[in-house]
Amino acid sequence: MYTKVVLITGASSGIGLEVAKQLAEKEVRVYACSRRGAIQGLSKEQENNIFALKMDVNKEKDIHAVISQILEQNNRLDAVICNAGNGIGGSIEDTSEQEVRYQMETNFFGTVKTIQACLPVFRKQGYGKIMATSSVAAIVPIPYQAFYSAGKSAVSIFMQALYMETKQFGIQCCTVLPGDTKTDFTSTRKYTDKSQDSAYSTRMKKSVSKMERDEQNGMKASFVARKMVNQIMRKRMKLTVIPGLQYKLICGVFPIIPTRLRLWIVGKLY
């Protein structure tokens, strides 16, 4: 008997994969979804509890097909973790509308589509947990990744509004804001077409290089995943989880600093 049935997006690598593994070890039936579909490097115990499925969060047909499969096999869905995301670097001026849409489509609209598909199930059940991966970048704007910051900020505000709307149906919401985390997100970051040869190129490359060093020296994905798994397994989730003491402090202090000063600080860092 599985303790819970959980759907995870962006589960083929990084934080999502670590969450899937840790949940599987707690006898949770995990539907680990990604565009890639397959998952490598699982233990025997993990393989027994993880079902890797191919699903693109930008395709409503894919999402509904997976949810139908979950309900057919389990008659319930206890939680959804929206973790799929991508990154694109480049100045605002050098980013085309198509590139903006590429960034926002997965990070924001993919999250929205997945949650919207799960809500009727949760309402009918009278319970359900919704977790979304945002970022410290939702609070601290990152130069040359403006649309990543904007998308993650949109996720955070969306989740707060969702909490107010769905609380009446016994649905819980939790937003996770990781800081620098060592994953392959760094190596898969894309750049805008104009970013390599523009007035912003030198500063952009220097800034993003600093960010990438911070990411590769950041928290372990397993640490962030453990914080997320703890919330899924507890009776009542927190509304917001910020893994790592230094990031809790940053997110707590940053909003109360005068705007010009806080942007000067971030500008000095990047």
C-alpha cells in the first residue's frame, strides 16, 4: 500500500529527480514526468515506486493523459509538484518575443496548466497538495535573466492567490524558493540569439559566469529535495519554504531595504 500518490514535473534530473527518489524511499508512488521520460540511476527500491512518464507541461493533452492514467491506476492523486523549468540568459533588449515566450511558457504557463488540470481532482476528493518550485530570483531580481526572475515571481504570486481560492476545498499550497543549487540547470541554460554580440555582451557574460560559479558551488539538490519532501509528507504544508539559512535571511531582509540600495547591491554582485 502506497502512503501517497504524487505527480512530479521536471523529474528527470536535478531537484525533481532527487524529490522523486526520496519520496520513493518513503513508499510513495511517484509519477515522475519530463519531456525526456526515462530516468537513469535508480536503485531497485526506487525503481519499484517510480513510474517515469513522458509529459510536456506545455501540452494540455499530455497533462490530462497522465492524470487520467494516475486516476485509473490509483483512484486518487494526493499531490502535484510543479518543478519543470528552464533558463535563458541575455539582456532585456537582446531578448526577442519568441525567446521571452520560450522562458515563460514552461516556467509559468506550464505550472499553471498542470495545476489547473489537477484542481478538479483535488476538489472532488476534498483534499490535495500543490507544490511549485519558484526561486530566490522571484524576490531578488537577476540582471541578464530578467524573464527567469519575472516568471518565478509570477509563480510565487500565483501560488498565493491559489491558496486563497482553494483553501475552502481542503487543498494546500506550498511555494519553494531555492537559491543557488548545483544541478545541470547551469549547463542547459540557453542564451538569446543577440546576446553574444551586442552592447551588453561583455557585462552579461561576466555576470552570468559569476552566477554559474555560484550555482555549481551552491546547495546540493538532495538538500533542497529533502525540504520539499518533508512538506509533502507532513499533515499541513507551510505556505513558503526557503531552503538554506542564508537564503532565508536574504529573502527576509531584501524587501525592507530601499529599492535603489538593494538594486545597487545586486548590481555589485553581478
